Amino acid sequence: MTLASNLSEQATTVLQERYLVTKDKKKETEEGLFRRVAKAVASPEIDAIKRKEWEGTFFDMMWKLDFVPNSPTLMNAGTGQGTLSACYVLPLNDSMDEITDTLKWQAMVEKFGGGVGFPLSNLRPKGHPISSTQGKACGPIQVLRTLSQVGDMITQGGKRDGAHMAIMSVYHPDIEEFISCKAKEGVIKNFNISIGADSTFMEAVKDDKFIHLDWPLDKTSYDLPQEDMSGRFIKAKQLFKSIVFGAWLNGEPGMVWLDRINEDNATPSLGEIQATNPCGEQPLLANESCNLGSINVANFVIHSPKGRAKFDSTRFVDTVTNAVRFLDNVVDINTHPTELTQEMNNKTRKIGLGIMGWGDLLFQLGIPYSDEEAIKLAHRVGGLLQKTADTAS
């Protein structure tokens, strides 16, 4: 029996063009896609009975559009091909061998279907001497252009254009060139770029102090330029104005608060977080990936013929619990493009569970977006999500 679909005409078209698998010249149905994914993700369960139970649970929450995993999971689960992770962060360190290794790993990640984030701050600035060759460094912006060209060459899993993020510390000597590197439309078009900032920089902006652009990086602020120090001093406020102008001009660069992110780094012994995935929602260590999924909160409304509509907390909690198990199983069945990414993801087992449909939820509840009641509901739903997911994980 074919089940009635909750998919819109537009969603069905996107699935047919990008997601449905063709086998023996026969393309799977929309229902077949969700059954394929549910069966694959339930496969780590302890026995046949549990596998069947969880397969049904996973299928139901996806088919009802209560929960949807990231695209690579929908595309690749159960096919034996590609990764199930949406995005990776790859290391980018200051030697020719390490840079070329990263270019190779980038190509493999994107071939498997993942996007990539890169930290540029570990690369020496343009014109800095290289002792091994007596030459001078090309600088991180030139490396960024090369990464962009690799991204142009390869589509993610052969199905969509590559997505990328580049992050550079606000204290790097080449930060001004980085801020303006996308000012011309169409240049480095397959990258988002963000400034890696911290509270020291923002205090320097507020107090009209200087920061010191030097290599290695100096992450302190100064009342006045220091004549006995190499590098270059610049008013933090001047640099901040350049960032704001770029954001006004075309939306780039963004800003990422690396000090605050690393306060929540669950595994600091494995390294410092220096970058995020391409859309910025998931900070990651080098060689980690994000296994993402979203719960559609617009589906969790109880409509009453007499009273006011209300949020269905009970069903939401059940779905959060099941979604955590789904994503945790994805970690178990996932195949990664390099040995290092496989090793790191097996160690840290990171998942990312979020929500979508917030505006639709507020509309159904009759709550204005800017109303205090919307803020209270956000705290309630977010608190339920965090508490339930932490307990289930």
C-alpha cells in the first residue's frame, strides 16, 4: 500500500532531481527513499526485532516530516556510497606538504558529498620569508583561491556544488586583505568567509585601543603602538568598521567568536576549535564532521476547536529522543573519506540536532515574532530540546 505523502510539489521535484536513487534503471519513490534511510540507520540496533522497531520509528518521523536528516544521509544511507555527514573541518597548516595534503583531502571529502571548513590563521602572511627555499610565502588568500578552484572542480557527491567556509583570526597580518577578498562579486564565489574574533578584540573596539598584526599572532590589545615591536599596529575600531562595511556591501565577512566557542569545547585535549562547517552552525575540530538533523516544530501544534492552539511538548520530547538515537546510529554506520576523518569522528561522535519551522509554529499559535511570548516559548522549546537531547545522548 502506498502511503499518502506530506511532501509539497516543490519538495517532490527536488527529491526527484537530487535525492532519489536509480537502481537497475528504476528510480526509487519518495516513500522508498525514507524506507531506505530508516533501514540503514536502524541497522546498528542489537537484534532483528529491535532493528525492525527502530526502522518503523525512524521512517514514521521522517515520512511525517517531524524530523529530517541532512542531505548526505538522505542521498547516501543504504547505498554503500558516499558519506552521511554534511560537512567537515580540515586542518590547514604552514608547510607545503600539509597544504597539498589538505587539498587532496578536500577533494575526497567533496567527492564523498561533504562540504568543508578551513582555518586560515595557521598560514604565515604574504611575503613572510621561507627558510627552506629562501623564498617568500604566497599568503593565506592565495591558498584560499586555490581551495576555491578545487571546489569548482568537484561537485559534492556529484549532485550539488561544493560549500565551504574560511575563517581567519582578526589578529592575522593579512586580515585586511581577507576582509575584502570577496568584495568583487563572483570572486571566491563558493566560499563563505568569517573573521575569528574574541572578547579582547571587541573590548579594544569599545575602548578605542590598538591591536598588533604580527606573526606569530599576538592576541592582546594596546593603548598605544609599541615602537620596539615588529609587525603593524592598527586601531581595532578601524578594522571593525572595515568588517561592518563588507557585511553591509554583500553580507561578508561574518564574525565567529572563537574564544566563546572554545569555552564549550567538550574535548580540549584533542585540540582547539579554529573553524566551523560552511554555514557556521557547527564548530568542529580538525577532521571532525557534523551529522545534522532538524525537527520541524511547526508539526507540534495541538489545535483545539474551543481553546487556543498550544505546543505539543510531549510529542516533541519523544521526537527529540528518537532523533538523537537516529543521529547516534548515523555515527556508527558512517563511512568517511579519509583515515583521519574516520578516526576523529569515531573518537568524538558529534551530532547536531536543531529545529526548523519556527515562524510557522508562531503563526499557528498566533504569537507575533517580536512578542515577549515568542521569547518565552523559545526558551521553553530550546530548554526542552537541550535537556532531552543531553539525557538521550
